[in-house]
Amino acid sequence: MVYNLKSNFCVNCLRIMNIRNRNIEQSVGTRIRQRRTELGYTQQQLAQRVGLTYQQIHKYERGTNRISVARLVDLAEALEIEVAYFIADISAEQAPRPLTQQRLGLDMARNFSSISDANCREALARLCRAVARVSEG
């Protein structure tokens, strides 16, 4: 059996590149979902704003489908945010946060915005900052 080092190296490089690309796509998708949730839009509402189906938005948010630059611009406009929001500080090696952590954060954001008492919102924000500082060590 002849071992071809060059072809094995290329296969490994492609695997690494695919993992990096998937992480980036998932990170961008996570940011789309976070912003959509902050604005209180459903996937269907966002889809209508950019002329897509809700299934396509779902695939973008999960990182299943790649997003073209033109589509990212459309999404940024629909979500009332700069395109840079989606790609700022993304590390290709860094995988997105676990889904349960994302869901908890989105749930907190959704519920936080429904608190009508400004003093309660401020107290809760201070509590979250204090707990975050303690957990950072």
C-alpha cells in the first residue's frame, strides 16, 4: 500500500476548513437569531421582511445554509443593524455557545423587555452583572 502524504494532508486541511466555516456560519446565524429575538420578530416576520421563507431563516440561524453577502445586507437592513454586527469578533476556531445557553439568554432578553418597571429592570441588570463578575473568578 502506497501512502500519499500530500493527498492525506489536503484531506485534513479541507476538514479543518469545513469545521472553521461551519463555526463561522453558526456564529453569524446565532447573531441573526439574537437580533431577531431582541426586536421581537418571529422567523416568519423576518422572512417576510427579506422575501424568504421561514424555513430559510431557520436554516440561516442554525448555520445549515451559507448566507451570501447580499443576503446578509438584506438581513441587516430588516433587523435594523449594521452588517458588521454579524461578523465582529468572530473567531473561526471558536464554536458557538451551546444551544441551551443561547436559549436561556434569548429567553432572558425576551422576558426582560416585558418588565414595565424601570427600577426592576435596573436591579435585574445589576444582579446579572454581579453574578457574571463572580463567575468569571
